[in-house]
Amino acid sequence: MNAAARIPAPRDFDAPAAQQPPFGAYAPTALQSLLIGLAESTALGRGSLRWMVSQMIEGIRPGPVDVERFGIKQRLHHYGPYFVEKKMLLHIQDYDYRELEQLRGAVRPGFHFVDVGANAGIYVYAVKSWAPDAKILAVEANPVYANRLKFNVAANGMRDVTVENAAAGAAAGTGAYYPEGESMANARGPSFEVPIKPLHDMVAAAGFKRIDAMKMDIEGFEDRVLPPFFESAPRALWPRFLILEAWTGAIRDLCIARGYRVRMEEHGMNTIFELSDV
């Protein structure tokens, strides 16, 4: 670990979830609402223009914005480098829409979902909006994102959602997390230590007996997580539906060797696998 690196100091509006003002305290002003509406319906919500609009919203009033997306209350910290939350605030309809469309078709009442690399939680909120009784495990190594997830989960009174502030890995321990690359694998810039837990251990601790779907987006760390999970977890616990950022052909081949078939694959996009019943 870079000895000089520390977990980023929170700003007042990124205090521990239980200490933040209630949802609605950062309701958008009239001018912010106008900009958000324009971004949602025009090209202002896309590409480099999205960053400009985010800066304008920040200039009107610093800090997050409290809005609803998928009918779910969300405090979105769009300012600064937080690309995911910019997109969720200003043009959510573009966010992983192919993957979310496929996932929505698989969701049923009582759905069991695991999100590894949950980031700002868009998949968590989407699944909960489609199946309010869904059981969800959200794994997020970055304590800033995990704290934001906990706030939004509490603000909505969500039940059966476990937010695990740890990195998934091969064995229990600690490791360096690089916030610039939002990754354990992309060693760029300063780092800080985060706990590492095997994915199977976290799933079992959360009380999962099956996984209907799993999304994994951990920026190149998948090869440290999936092989040990398949080795230790019974097949009954393998996700039936797997959305995976397959950084290497080896990970793709591993899934196929374990009985998955490719359901959707497109260059530059996540790959969606489905577990064969055979």
C-alpha cells in the first residue's frame, strides 16, 4: 500500500449514513430541476455535455441531489469524479440498458440477486423496483460508495438488502484498493487498505441458498474471485443468470466450462451468461 494514502476524508454531505440529514434535504432547486429535466430528454445528458451540466448543478448548490429513479429514492453524489452517479442523475436511460433489460426479463417475485462491485447501486435499486421482496447482497469495496448505498437503502426502508463493505477475493485478508481506477487490480494512483472476503463466505453469511442472478463488475479482479467461488460453492448456489465484465478470454472460457452458455455478447459491453440445466 502507498503509505501516504488514506481513505478520502468525507465532506459534510458524505458523513456516515446514519448521521446524514433525511432524504429530501437535498431536493433539487427549481433551476437544478430544469437542468436535470433538460439533460434527461436531450443530448445534454450524454458524453462530455453531462459533465458540464453536472458542474452547473454543482455551481447552483454544492453537494448531492435527492431524486427518484425507478421509483426509488436516491441521494446522488454527481459532483466531481463520480461518473456513475452523474449518469444516474442526468441520463439513466442510457445506463447498461441492454443488461438491465435482460435482467428485468429474469426477475420474479422472491428474486435472489448478488451485485459484486455494486458502486452507486443502480442494479440494486432496479431489482428492488421490479421485485420489492427481492433478497439482495451488494458487495462494494470502496467505503464511500458502500456508505451511500447504506443511506439509500435506509431511506427507502428496503428489507433483505445486505451491503457488504469489502472486496471479493480468493481468501480472507486485506488488500490495496485504488480509488482512481475503482479497482483492486488497476494499480493507478494512491491506494488504501480494504478488507477482502471470499465471495462464497459473504453469500453464505447473507443467508443465500440460491442465486437467481449475479452482476460482477470489479475492473479486472474477476479472475481472483470467480475461480475460487466455483470451487467452493455448491452448484445449487451458482448464479442462474450472470452479468460479467469479462476482461479476459480465460474468464469467459471458465464460465463456459462450468456449464454456462452465452446469452448476450457485444464488444465493449458486459457479457451475459445463463447456466445450463444439464
